Amino acid sequence: MIKRRSMLLRAMALGVSVPLGGCNYEDPEHPDLADKFLHAMSAWNDRVQAALFDPHTLAPTFKPDQITRPPRFNAFYSIDQAPVVDEATYRLELGGQIQDKTPWKLTQLRVLPQESQITRFVCVEGWRVIGQWSGVPLRDFLRRVGADTRCKYVSFKCADGYYSSIDMPSALHPQTILALDFLGQPLTPPFGAPVRLRIPTKLGFKNPKSIVQLAVTNIYPGGYWADQGYNWFSGS
Ligand SMILES: Nc1nc2c(c(=O)[nH]1)N[C@H]1C(S)=C(S)[C@@H](COP(=O)(O)O)O[C@H]1N2
Ligand SMILES: [Mo]
């Protein structure tokens, strides 16, 4: 027990992130003590990552010939089960600390100034791809709707029940966009149609697809994978 604890403390002091997903670390005498400790460590890790985050540091960008073809799909289900959202009736619902919560139609999002980026997408499973996404910079959108950007979190709910949230400094990062297009074409259902978050400073699971609701809040919203033990901040 003592050995184990000192090992964890050393890892903590070194800032080593212990992978939590799929790790059944059990102590027969204190069944959930180790679990609590690891979660406390992940929360501590979130704070360190947030402190190290530089809002002016850009994620690397790439040239068109470096784009990975075909792109790679991932979700908590297989590609044929991806939700299909009716684009005609689609509305992006707004919630929380936002002045104007009028829902947004797709056509309204499309006439806002768009930004395009060729960036790398990194999944926690160990693969990475390069793609081109374009859409509305999230910080422009948040300002337009009168979001209280002093709040801590921006949360997202998706058409498939997936959910995610990010810290406000990362939401205001210049490369964080509400993506509508991939390779200059509207997103397809498995890849997040009609609107997805593209945030190249964070891991793949922090890029929710087929977003139906966006909210601004000070109450920690968690996320589909973060609630299962994956590190919430998961970014640089
Ligand atoms: N709505 C929704 N968004 C999601 C997921 C999901 O299951 N549902 N999976 C996440 C994970 S783990 C990854 S790696 C990326 C995959 O995005 P891609 O299919 O465009 O590669 O989407 C993220 N966003
Ligand atoms: Mo992922």
C-alpha cells in the first residue's frame, strides 16, 4: 500500500498523467480509495493543464497535400449508426449565461464570417489524421450572442446523446471553430453534420459532432468520456 501510494505521489510530482480509462485499479481493503485518488489527480492535472494553456499558441497547421484521405471515423458506435439530422428543421439551441438565446438555423450560421484551417486531429486511442475544416470561430459566435465569457465552461449536447465541455480560454482560442464544412463541402452525418466543434488544441473526444445545444455555465458539465475517467482538460 505504502509503496503504491509513494509511486502515485511521485507520478503526481512529476506531472505524469496516469491513464484512467479502462484501468481497473482495485485495492481489496479500500475498494474506491484508489479510484478517488486517481480522480483527484486527474482534477489536479486539469488545473495544471489550464495553467499551462497559452491562448496565443496556435496548433500546427498543414498544407493541402498533407490531408489524410480518406478521413477516419470514430464514435461510441459504428459508422452506420451515426445520427442523421434534418438540416431544414435543424436549430442550434442556446442555454445558460447567454443574452440572446434565440436558436440558430443552419442558413444563419452559414452567412457569418467563416474561417478555414488544415489541422491535425489526435484521438486518445492512438491515431491521428490531418483534415481541413471550416466554420464560424467560436469566440465570434459567443460574442455575437452575448455569452458571458467570464464563465468557466462552454458545454455541448449532440444529436446522438454524446456531450462534452471545454474551458472558456480554450473556447476563445482563435482556432476553435463551429465547423460546418470538411474539405470545402458540408459535413456528412458520420463526421458531425450539420455542426461540430473543431478544436485542434484538444484531443479528438473534445470535438463533439452533430451539436444540438451549446451552453455557457459555471457549473462543471463533464463529458461523455470525462465522466468515465478520461482527463477532462485533454489539451495543450
Ligand atoms: N456526437 C459525437 N461526437 C463525438 C464522438 C461521438 O461518439 N459522438 N466521438 C468523439 C471521438 S472519441 C473522436 S476521436 C472524434 C472522431 O471524429 P471523426 O469521426 O470526425 O474522426 O469525435 C468525437 N466527437
Ligand atoms: Mo477519440
